[in-house]
Amino acid sequence: MTAAVTADAPGLDAGGRRHRPPPAWALGLTGLATLVAALELAPRTGLVDERYLPPFSAMVTALADQAATEQFWRSLAETLRGWAIGLTAAMAAGVLLGILIGGIPLLREATASTIEFLRPIPSVALIPLAVLLFGTGMRSTLVLVVYASFWQVLVQVLYGVRDVDPVARETARSYRFRPLTRVRTVIWPTALPYVMTGFRLGAAVALILEVTGELVIGSPGLGREIAVAQTSGAVASMYALVIVVGLIGVAVNTVARATERRALRWHPSVRSDAVA
């Protein structure tokens, strides 16, 4: 009976030996290889028309041709620059206003309805206004990036400030800590995990809106190159640029998570993940 129970236990094979599950990176590569194989075989077997979805090998060839041009690297730099500037502005505004609004109950109550009204407005709805004010340059896309990312950061910071221990808050007040000292020693350690969550979410949203703005408005960047390739019938090049945007998204998420783990290495959740 004991042997039967042991053999059926999770992580044990029929002989009672413990086996480790495949590492996450191996599973990820397997899924990626399956997707690549499907993209290669679907057009070659006639499941889809090659005019609309060329084989993956054709996309790679088009990507190599794109990488050999100066225009590709210039567009890539424009996209990354707009993303970085917009995310930095959104982080600065979101953190400062979040701490200010969250730390003053009266101000938090006064702005709650305004925040709930403005936050759900899609950033793409501001495209006509942005173009009217700034034309089709980078600043129009920057408006969309900052607006969308700002709410991701602000809401998380408000949650973080609200989560501060009331006892610690009252203790700091009773000892008459200065406002900046109170923020540094009481509010910031509690709010930092929320700030990093806002940073991770804002980084992804900023990239989405940067490419969307370039695609719709026509400001310089990879989004505009995708639109040009689509209108000129260069389908393989269009998909190649889409792949580049996807790779940038993966890199942004990886860097954001690494930054979050490094900034929160003292936090119990990060320590427990490292031990596991």
C-alpha cells in the first residue's frame, strides 16, 4: 500500500524515483519552435495563401534584408527613443502624483471620481487631438504613450500608498517626521512593490502605444515602416517588422522583470522565489 501511494505521488515515477519537470526555458523554446513550424508549413501546404501569410523562412529573409538598411536601424532607434521618453515621463508623473494624492486623504477623495473618469478613456481616442495640436511628429505619439502609461503607474502607486501600515504612519506623525522623511522611511518601502508593478505594466503599454501611434499617425518608427510595407504590398517585410516589434516586447518584459527583481531583492516575495 505504501509503495502504491509513493508511486502515485506527484513528482515520482513508477519506481518511486523523483523526477524534475522540464525547465521553463525548454518549454518556452518548444512552444516557439511549434509556432515557427506552423508558420512555415501552413502556407507551403496550401492551408493559407502565401500572398497573405508567406512562410517563416521568407519572413526571416526579408528581416535580413531590412537589417542591412540604414532606414531600419533609424526607425528602430526612433521607436525605442519614443518608448523610453514616454515611459520616463509617465513614471515620474505617476510616482510623484500618486504619492502626493495618496498621502493626503482629502485630495484622494477629491480626485477619485476624476481619475475613474479619465482612466478608461482609450489613448487612441486622443489621436485626432494629438495630431491637431502637434501634427504627425513624434510629439503626437508621445502624448498617447504618456497618457496610457501614466494611469498604469498612478493607480498602482495609489494602491501602494493606501497599503501603508496605519500604525507606522501614526508613529511617524507622532515623532513629527518631515514630509520627505515620512515618504522615504514609511511610504516608499511599502509603495515600491506597487511602483515596480506599475513600471512593468507601463513599459508594455508604452511600447504598444508607441507602435500604434507610429502606425496610425505616421510618426517616424517601426510602426510607420509596417504601414509602408503593407501599403506597398511587401507582405514578407511587413511580417518581418512585426516580428521585430514582438522581439522588442519580449526584451522589454524581460528587462522590466529583471529590474523589478533587483529593486525588490529585499522583499519577502522575491527572496522566497529565489530560494525556491
